Amino acid sequence: MNGSKPATPTEWIDPDDAPELTDEFFERADEYLGDQLVRRGRPVAISPKLSVTVRYDADVIAAFKATGKGWQTRMNDALREWLASHPA
């Protein structure tokens, strides 16, 4: 035993006395860090993305996909760059 740590309790607690933890229990449970409630899920974006359906030429999509993971973000950046250089 380490002198800086308290001794382990010697009282044995029967694990069968504990309530069953069901899926419903975990769905309703709140998680806290200290006194602060931990929010679940993706945080709310400052500028949320919009889901749209757009048709592009196959060669354009193939060229962006060939650049690897994150090709949609790079396509968004390319469109944003074009908008910056072509004022409305």
C-alpha cells in the first residue's frame, strides 16, 4: 500500500444488489464534468452547411475525388475562392 493513498475499503458490496442498467437508463442519463452538464452530439455550427442536390460533370467529380479524403471540403474551398475573385 502506498502511504499517500487511502486504504481500499474492506466492506464487500454484493454486485447483485445493484440495479440492472438498461438501454433506457443510458438514454435518459445526463453526464456531468464537475457541475457542468456535458452536451451530447455535434456542437452547433456557427455557419451551418446546407444540404443540396447538384449535378457536376463526371470528370470534375473524378478530379476532386482523386485528391483523396476531404475532396468535398476542397471543392467547397474552390467555389469560395471563385466567388471571391468574381464579385456578384
